[in-house]
Amino acid sequence: METPVQEPDATRREALRRLLDDPSPAVRGALLKCFAGMGAAAGPFLREVASGSDRLLAGHATRFLEELKFTDPAEEFRTFIRSLNYELESGALLMARTVSPRLDVGWCCATLDSAAARCRELISEPSTRREKCRVINRVLFHELGFRGDLEHFTDPRNSLIDQVLARRKGIPVSLCTVYLLVAGRLGIDLEPVALPGYFMVGSWGQGPTFFIDPFESGLFRGKEEVLALLRARQAAPQAGDLVPSPVREVLCRSCRNLVSHFLEDGDGARAQLFAGFVEQFEAAYARNTP
């Protein structure tokens, strides 16, 4: 097998992809030699497969990355932050890999796919966006049992997408992330809403604006109800708080939470790691804000 010295073209990428799950030790050895010969150019290809929806191929690509020492989850997340190309699912998975380098990306994607597929079975068209969200609520919070973790709110696992999917519990921002990722698979246009000390999902542009509280099993709230909730939580909300938030804020808020939660858990090293991520989000934003 040739050992190319530059990133493979589309034809070679597809050929390499088809060989990734070949059980033959000879083929695996040839692939390892090929990727090693490609040097740094192999990393983007393998990381793309490792973050794809094919669970089997993702596992093989991850093992090649580890064996070739091409993977540094913390640096990959830093690169993502610096890129300013913020996509929620990729960001959540990259963030979680900084804690669990062997995270099964394929399983996470398949779990979200499965939840969306179940919702699709139950949605009758034509349906309003609110009616479709009621179906998501039924699937996530009643059939699958996702819930807010009131008992151990500051457990760091509540902020990491793989752990939230496995344990089916989390905090407001992580449950909103799951909700948005399932809704996105269904083509439902919802937005994250970063409130003072809280997080919700909002709907604009199709019928009256409404908000969804995944931490409260998908409870629907109107604008005044959200403001009243924040006042009850000793916040001083303003109408301007009830606007869509960028993906950057979802991920940065998650990192801020993990700083305090790891400190409370006695893990100073990881708290420091996530404090660095927060600083990088803020620096990247400052550099690119007029």
C-alpha cells in the first residue's frame, strides 16, 4: 500500500474508510504504516471518522488516533475554540473528550439519532412546532427518563454530553443541549437561551414565542413566567435576557460550570483545565468583536 505524504483526496479517503474495519492484521498493519507515512495529514481524516455517526468506524478511527499519538483532546478543543466555527454537537463532544479521551462518539450520536427517530414515529403532520416539542418531551422525559439532577447538581458528569446521555440526567444547560440536538435532527428550529443563572430553549418565528425548560421535564413557559422564575431565583432579569444565545455561550457556560464543579469535587487540575478553556473562549470573542 502506498504511503502518501499529503492529505488524501476524496477517492483515497473513501478507500481508507472502507478498510478501517477490516479484521485482517495485515490490513491493519498496512493502514498503520499508511497513516504514519501521512504524518499530521492523517489526523484530520481520522478525527472526522471518529466523530461520525458510524459507531463501528468511529471506534476504529479512535484507536488509530491513539496508537499513532495523534490525539490530544484538550488541544483539539482549544483548536475548536480558536476556530470560531462553533457547532453545538461537535463542541459538546470535543469538550467531553477532554475528560474521557476514549469517549464513544458513535454511541453518543446513535443515542441522539434513536431519540429523534422515536419522535419522528410519533409526530403527525401537519403539526405546529409546539406540538412537535410536546412529542420531544414525551420521548425524552417520559419514555427515556431524562431528568434534572437535583440530588447531585454539582456532579461534573452532569455537564458532559456522554455522561448525560448514559445517566439520563443533567443540569439545565446540558439538558438543553440534548434537547436542541434531538430537535435539530427533526428539523425543528429552536434556540438556546442563556438566562442569568439558568438555561432554557426558546422558539421564535413560528407562532407565539415560547420557552421550554428541560430541567423541569420540558415545561412550557411564556415570557412573563420565565421572568417570574428568575425573580424567584433572586435574579434581576431584564427583557433583553430572553433572546437567543450563540453556541459559544452554551459551551462557555458549560466550561464555567465545570470549573466550579471540579473544584467542589476536589479535582483542581481539571478545574484549572476548564478555566483555561473559559479564558480562551473569552479571548477569541474579544479578538473578533468590533
